[in-house]
Amino acid sequence: MSRGTKKASHSRLPMIAQAGPVSLWMILFVTIPMLFIIFISFMTRGTFGGVEYTPTLTSYKTLADVIYLNVILKSLRVAVVTTAVCLLLGYPFAYYIARKPADVASRLIMLLMIPLWTNSLMRLNAWMLLFQTNGPVNKALLALGLVEKPVMFLYTDGLVLLGLITNFLPFAVLPMYSSIEKLQNAMLEASADLGAKPSTTFLRVTLPLTFPGIFSAVILTFIPALGTYTITDMLGGGKVLYIGNIIKNQFGTIRNWPLGAALSVLLLLITALLIFIYSRFASIEDMEVM
Amino acid sequence: MSDSIVSIQHVDKWYGNNHVVKDMNLEIREGEFLTLLGPSGCGKTTTLRMIAGFEDASSGIIEVQGERVEEKEPYQRDVNTVFQNYSLFPHMSVYDNVAYGPSIKKVPKDEIRRRVEEMLALVQMSGYEKRKPDALSGGQKQRVAIARALINNPRVLLLDEPLGALDLKLRKQMQIELKRLQKKLGITFVYVTHDQEEAMTMSDRIAVMRDGIILQIDSPLEIYDHPNCRFVADFIGESNILDGKVHSISGNLMQVETPCGIIKTCGEGFTVGETICVSIRPEYLSVTHEPKDGFTVRARVKDFIYMGTVIKTSLDLDSGQELKFSRFETDPDLHEGDERYLYWDPAKSVPIHLEASEVQA
């Protein structure tokens, strides 16, 4: 017994050495700020910004306001559409890459990643230049006679959606690629051998076995798409409001920190819910697709 | 070909410039246990995969039950495969894995349940229905993989080195079980292995392959006793192979002159002066103090290897070639360094045309 405990304390030291620094970092820079955000969401707004430490539920009551509710719903809708489009475009592409020889696959992934290496503000500015009223896209459309007068692309929901999709597509492709790449060809052969048509094999073998990648793609697309503000801010021009812009505004110009914090907590809850669902599926594993 | 269930006619398979199966002709009989045996890269797995439909033949005809299948997809063929690494679906329970085939064919649920239970009982895996493949041992996975294939009542079961990943003891046990299962069900088994002992244990017939060619196809006994080429003699079991020239022929008895002396063997169709080799199994080789029966090859005892049931004795010829003979008991009269003369019953040795290794059986 005493020997056992001694052994346990012995093995704890390297464990602390390994996990300690990261744990400390996470506690200092993630957990504590997060708890602070939750804390101030229950406080009163200061007259000139900042927080007065008087507990209140005002911020959460404000969230229930139709204006905010609409913004939240709209943000959710846009995030869902972004995610769905990223999955629908990304899965076949990921599948295509994963079935290529390793050297070809790595080159294709490279191509996919290159846009991500450019500064996001530069990318967005380029988009704005492309899509402005007398930009190349409009000029081309006019020249082709497809439209009679320039289209107002900028500051529309459509362009925001396009921006979101292009921005997050690589994040959807990569996890799905790694899942599909792990899928052994022998699994597909076994399914075909047992009489399954390719479509049946896809639904009953490929899809369930690559589900972890799909769900990672959902999380990596949906959550940032829901919270983003640079894309919505620049391509939406602040005219179209999303949850990310509102949070930014509450901490910036409007100076209602508790409300901004409450909105952040809401995003956090949605994220937590998704991860909870994921962990459920991951542990059950035998989800029925058909 | 009324009794052949799989017929392979003039099949070639190329991977780029690599000719892996060369003009293969093979008739697999209904209900037999046929093994494709050969070293890795001999084309045995490719042949199996062409029957299953995972590989297309570059040219030639493949028939299953008298029907041409080259154009058919794997899911349209009435053969099932037991894969090398089991390939069980990891996201499904044992039950769902076995039920996969019939569930695709829309068999009623009650019927599926009955058949899954029957199959799991057959492979002695009843009670494991709810387990995931990850929670099974290698041998158990193999049993499930066999059940999953057999539940579809295939006319032909293809097995691609199914026991390769198991330890020796379990492998031996599964060999016997597989053989009994095959006899009981009367299904044709086409079995791929590189393990000649496994092939000998289980098969009704063995097709020995090398470099995309079937060298010999026969019963294990026939292949063992009458290998038709040097490669087969060497690959199946242990063999002492002596090169020489036919010195004289009387009837079917031949005297063969080797670099180390005269030996005798029995065979037909040879000519005086022909360069041949003679294969003699370790259990038929004997030694004596003085030259005997016209044998004049001298050898020196090198060492003894105790194998458990048999004792193997290594002998050095004057040419430096090493021969072996095996006995159940030690010979008290034999010591390391002793000089002896070889002899054997000429009928127990096999003369082999040298060019036979290049000609398909």
C-alpha cells in the first residue's frame, strides 16, 4: 500500500513537468479571462465604459430584446449556411485529395493553404477592390452584357457569405481530408465485396468512418463563422450587423462591456454545446446514418 | 468444364510495365480447397483480387459458375472475401458486421437475426454480438470476418492470407478449423498464402506460383513427392538438390554423375548426357560406411540439429554443398567429422529437367 502511494507520487513529478507549463499558460490566459468575461456579464455598465461592480441581469434581459435576438438568429443562420456550403464543397474535394498519391495530395493541400498565409486584411481589401461598383467584377459583367448597371456587391449579405465561405473552406477541408485519408481502401473493398453499391458503401461505411473529420470541420467553421467580425465588418461595411460586430461595438464605441460580455458568453455556450454533442457522438461511435 | 466453379483463361495482369500475372490458366473445382502458394510478389494475391473484382484483368477470361465476370463490379459477384487484415467495420458491432451483407440485400430482420446467430455459432463467437472489433483479439476478429463472408452463402470464398497476423499456435488451430469448416459447408475455398506448411495442411490442391506463373498444380502429396521443377522442390518442404548429368539409363533407373560422384534415381523421359537436378527429401536420404548400390558420393558429418520430433544431420559434400537428412532417433554410430557415403532408394528421389523451371506446368 505504502509502496503504491510512493510510486504514485514519484510518477507525478514528470507529469507536472509535462503538463504544468501548458496548464499554467491556459489558466492564466484562457481560463481566468474567460471567467472574468462571465463575471462582468452579470455586472452593471459604467457610465463612461468600464464596469461597475453591482450585480444585475440587465445585460441578459437586453439580449432577449428583438433587435439582438434577430442579430443572433441571423448570425446563426449565416454560420449554418457557411458551414453547410463548406462541408458540401469541402467533402468531395477532401475525398479527391485523399485518394491521390501522397506527393500530389501534399501539393494540392499546399495550394489550399497558400491563401491562408496572406494577411487576412489584405485579402479582404482585395475582395473589396474586386467587388466595388467600378471594380473588375462589375466591369466584366457589364462588358459581357450580363448586367445593365453595376451591381452593388459591397456591404451585402451575399458578399459577406461568399467571404465567409472562401475564408473557412480550408479549415473544413483539412480535418475531413485527414479523416478520409485514414479510411482504409480495404473497408470500401469489404463493403463492395459484401454486395454494397458505391452509394450504399458511402452512406454506411465512408460517411460514418469519416464523421470525426466532418464534425471537426463543423466546429472549425461554424464557431469562427459565428464569432467573426473582420469579414462581416469589412465586406458588410458595418451596415449588416452580426453578433461579432455587436460584441466589438459594445467593447468599443458603445462602451457597454457587460452586454458585450453577455453576448460573448452566449457564443461560448453555443460552442460548448457543440463540443458536448461531439464528445457524445465520439463516445457512442455506432451512430446510425441510414 | 462442368465441375469447375471458377475458370481463369489466358489471364494477364500488367501494372504499368510490370507483368504480374502471365497468361494464367486455372480451373478451380466445385467444393475444393485450392491454395495459391508462392513467395511475395508472385501474383497470387493479384489473382485472388481479380476473381473478387478488385483488380481488372489486363486480358483474358474469368468465369464464376460459368458466367463471365470481368466486366462485373465486386458487389455484383457471388464470391466473398476474407481479407488479410480482417477489414471489419470498426464503427459497427460484431452483429452489425456479420449482418452487413444480408441487410444490404434487404433480407427481413428476423431472418437476418437467425442467420447471424447461426453464423456466429458456426465460428464459435456466440455471445460477442455487441462487441466492437477493437475489443476482439486477432483470432476472434478473424472468426467474425469469416462469419461476415459466409453469411452471404457464397459459392466461392476467397481468403487472402487470413491467418498471417496470428501467432503460430493460433494459426495452426485456425488452419484445422478452417479446413473442417470448408468440409462441413462444402464451399469452394480459394486460399492465398506464402506459408508452404499452411498450404500442405489445408489444401486439396496447391497451385505453386512464381513470377506470375503457375509452376505446378496438384495435391499436396503429389507436389511433395513429385515436384516438377527445381523451384517447387525447393519451396515445398525441405529438399536436397544435386545437380548432375545423366550418365546411363536402364529402364527407368538412371545413373547421374554429379561433381562429387555417382547417384541413382528413377524417372522417365530423360536422355543420356542431359543436365538435370535430383531432389531427395531429408527423410529418404541415408548414409553408410562404404559406397553402396552404386552410389559413390562421399560426405562429412557437420552437425546435428534437434528439432523436437526429429534430429536433422547436416552433411558437407566435397564440393562444399550442404545436405541434410532427418531421423526420429539419433544414430549412436554417427559423430561430427565422420565420413560416410550417401545412398537412397532411387524411387524416392525425383529427377527434374532443368528447363522445367521456365515452362508452365
